[in-house]
Amino acid sequence: MNKKKDKEEGNLYDKIFKENVDATIDSFIRKILKINIKQAEEIVLKLQRTKEREADFLKIITNDKGEKFILHIEYQVANDPEMVHRMIDYWNLLVRKYDLRVEQYVIFLGGEKPTMKVRVDYPNMKFFYGLIDFKELDARIFLKSTIPEEMILAILGNFRNETPSKIVHEVISQIEQSEPQTLEKQKILQQLLVLGRLRKLELNIQEIMDSISQYIKIEEDVLYLKGIEKGIEKGSEDTSESKSRQFVISLLTGTDFSVEKIANLASVSIEFVEKIKAEM
């Protein structure tokens, strides 16, 4: 896969994770960062580089002890050698504007080992941020949740001695028993498929498709995923189109991306995406 495609899939991965964490952010912060939020105030801040970059999560927090500080979180899907300098830039802007303590974390979502520098230690300046490798977090932290958006984050965690299929089936079972209506469940389950694909997990895909067939009645999905399981090469035109179609459907139902962005991510024409959208 070329660098452009890696970046696009990484952005998709980051997007779905951010959507689901945003839906359950208080729970995420309490369970992972061990911060109990009593009050939170939104901050809008953009980092000016070659283009504007918005922080992934940025709020003034008052915790249960009455302490007031700024909490800044970035989601990262690949190692960035400039990460520590980006975090320093944010820290500098925030301290100058608000004159508050700033706690910063990078949540690493990639499949590789995070190798980013997390601190600088100069004679006249010391700085560090917290780095959390998501795949080291216990998947069962998220499986214990009653919120579907939080449940599916288990697929990104550490399965310990359990198989990926077992974890995924537990997630599916809990989602099936949850409150959201069928359409909402379809979106969440499509996100689960996309996260599994981008995470490159060794899942028993066919079993998963059988489990969620009542929510996702798409023949192309089954054919596509069977093809992966049997090791079918990408070469044939029919298989390639089926894969593209399945991926487009996953993006249409699992994200709020524009038609143009979906076409770009799936490497297909805008007309192809619009046709599938009309059929749906």
C-alpha cells in the first residue's frame, strides 16, 4: 500500500475512533486517564502550520477535587517524529492564552510500536506528554460498557489470551442486546468491520458476517469477506469491484464523510459512490 493510501486509511481509522470516543468521552477519560470530570468547558484553538490543525480534544476541566486545568488529547495512527514539537506548540499557545496547567496525552492507534519522542530535557526547559498505546489497553475495559460506541473500541485493545473472534463475537452479542434501533446498530457494526479491516486482525470474518446478517443484508459483503478468508487475490476485476463496493457501503453507513471524500478513500469515481448511495 502506498503512503497516500496509508494516510487515507489512517485518517478513516482516526475518524471512526474519534467519533466513538467523542460519544463516550467522559467514560473514556475516567477509565483510561483516571480523571473524574466535574465540569468541562470547550476550547477552540487552531495550530498554524502550513495549514490550520485543530486539536482532537481540548477542554478546560474541573475535576472532582476542584482542580482546574486544560486537558488536551491527540489521536495518532502513525509515528510522527515531530509529535513532541507539535505538543510543545499546543502547550505554549494554551499556557499563554489561559495561564493554566496543561495535561497532554497522545492516544496511539497504530498497529506498529509507538516510537515517538515523548519528552525534551534541555538545561533551560523540560517538557513531556503522556503516550498511551491503545493496543496495550485491556479490551475488557470496553467490553464491560453498556454503550455500543464504547464496546466496539475493544477491537483495538489487548485481547490478552483470548482470540480476536471471541472478543468480536462478545462485542456483537452485546450490541445486539443494546437499545439503539436497527439503523444505528448497522452503523456501529459497519464501523466494527472497518476497524477490524484497518487493524488487520486475524478475524473469522465469515462467522462475524453471519452474526450480523440481520442488520447488514448485503450480499457483496459476504462475498468480499469470504474472498479474504480464502486468500483470493485482488487481481480479478469482479473481486476488485466487489471490494470497492463493500468499502464504499461501509463508509456510507459508518461515517458522515462526503461523497467526494469516500470516492477518494476507496479509489473510485464520485459517480460510483453516488450510484451506490442511491441504491441504498
